[in-house]
Amino acid sequence: MRSARTGCSGRTATAAAVFGMLIAASVSPASADTIRSRQWHLDAMHAEEMWETSKGTGITVAVIDTGVDANLPDLQGQVLEGENFSGNEGTARTDTDGHGTHMAALIAGTGKRGSEFGAYGLAPGAKILPVRVGGSNFRDDSLAMAKALRYAADSDARIINISRGSPGRNAEEEEAITYALSKGKLIFVAVGNTGDKSNAVEYPAAFPGVLGVAAVDQNGTAASWSQHGPQVALAAPGVGMVAACPGDSGVCRGDGTSAATAIASASAALIWSVHPTWTANQITRVLINTAGGPENGKKRTDLIGYGAVRPRIALKDPGDPGPADVSPLPGPESKSAAGKVQKQAAAPKDDDGLNATWIAVGIGAAALLGAAITTPILIARRRGI
């Protein structure tokens, strides 16, 4: 796996070779605006309106990543103990890279750093279970990821967020994914950032039963570098994403399907908090049925799957969540939370984009973002994952 990012404070870390799905740079706010005002995706998704109904309270998201810095002000009180499978010193609440902390902050940041510097996650009431993997030997240690998945599967977390991936199917990892699905977990996985290059199929996003997540920008357009194919189930904001992270400034801006995956996980947390008796299959079905779909009217496309997540719509009018024990995802076979195998048809393939009506602030948000963020991105080229 090749590096595509730096740590949020500008330092390069070994784990970036594994979790290379986010290009990030530290952000220094001007005195005239706030960090929250730069989080365009929260405005586009009507976060403040949604928070009147749900903040994700009662839902735990397992973040399988480089660890989560529990001392970050915007994450204090949000991070559980977790487990460290990385083979490196420290606990799961240690993050020498910054990637996992950034993902956790996109999900559950609370803005506790204050009105000027505080950054919010989409589900600020959710808890984070850090499951630390990564390190210089991770590429050759499939057992670490399998152990991490099984740990998350046996935990109280309902959602598993995996903002990483690599080419090559691995039997131990696939068995662990199957085990987690059998335990009723909802798994979101980044599809990768080489859509404008090799577009190589990556795992675990391509395993049956998981939700592969692609990235869209401020205008609701699929990012050119976001990988595409039948593994894409949903899309979410993943361009110019501002959130809390470790480092000198304490805030990062980044692009990647990593961030999009975190937003999809947070969206599910908002819905599950209001409907705690639903199963992962039912949450998945509602996410699909309420997504902002392709503008050509097709049910799904290889660029954005069934469309961009719209938890605001799902909270207002979720519709029929359908049967609890049948997965709505396509594939040769999908295991439901009850362990039943459901035979389903493969999804159609095409390359159409997104209906941008889910965007609330559109071009205005993009202009605000461009004007507000002046710190250059430290690595400007995506070099795959």
C-alpha cells in the first residue's frame, strides 16, 4: 500500500502507508471565522436540524484505524478504552499518525474546544471504540486486522468504521468480516482514492455484506479520484473535510474516501439512535432508500452506488425498513444478522453521477471553504493507497 497523506501536523508517519486514504493539512483559522463555519458538510447535510432529533446518543462506532487520541479536546469523554492490535507501544487511545483521530472526530467531535476552534462530528452524541492497527509490519500481518475485526464484532459497537483498504483478497480478513456480519454489525469501508488511476479493487470494501463508500464534493459530484465499481454501495462528503485532529493547530482539512466513510458511519449512528430496535439490515435499507440517487434515475451507479447518504431524510421519513433478517445489499450471497444466506442479483454497472439536490448550500459552501482555508495541502498528489 502506498502513501497518500501526511499526519495532520505535517509529520509523515509509518502508518500512513496503510491508512493512505486521506490527504490532510493543518488549518489555522483567521480571526473573522470559526472552525465550525468551515465544516461545509455539516451545513449541506442540515446537521443542526438533525441534532434536534438525534445526535447518535447510545450508539458506539468501532473505528479500526491508527488509534484515537482521547486527549483531543473535541473528543474528550467520547473515546472508550478499546484495544491495540498494532504491535506498537501505547494503547488504542494513542495515535502517533493522526488518521484514526481525524476519522473519530468526523464522527463524534463535540466542539468542546470552544466557539472559535471547536469542530463537530456529524454524530456528536455517539461514542468511539478505538481499535488500533497499523504500523510498519501491518501489510504482512493479516492476522492483526482479523483480530481487530473480531474484537469489534464481539464488542457493544453496532457500527464498524474501516477507513483503509488495499488490493488483494485475504482469507483471514474475509472470515473476520463474515463473523462481524453474523454478529449484526454494520460495516462501512472506504473504497479507495485511485479512481483516476489504476482503480484497483480494494478490500475489505469489496467483500460481500459491507458498505463500500465513495466520496462526493461540495456540489454533490463524485470526486474524480474516488474509486468506482460494483463495490460502491453509498457515497458521502469527502472533499475539503475539516475536523479536529492531533497536531499544532488541532484541526485538519483533507480529501479522501476515508472521510466519506466516517460520515456514512455517523449517518447510520444518527438513525440507529432513534430506532434502536432495528437491525443492521434495516438501517442499511433505510440508508439506501433515502440516499440522494443518480440524476439519471437509475437505482445505482458504479460511481456513487445507491447515492449520497441523507440521514436528515431518513430521520424525517425513513419509510419501511423491511425485514430484519434479509440484507438489501447485492452480491452472490449476503449473510444477514441472523446468519441466513440470502441469494441476490448482482448490481448493474454504469458511470452516472449524483443528483445534487441533497446539497443545501451548494456553490456558496464551496466558495466559503475556498476563501476560509488558506493553509496549503502538504501533499498535493494522491499516490494511491
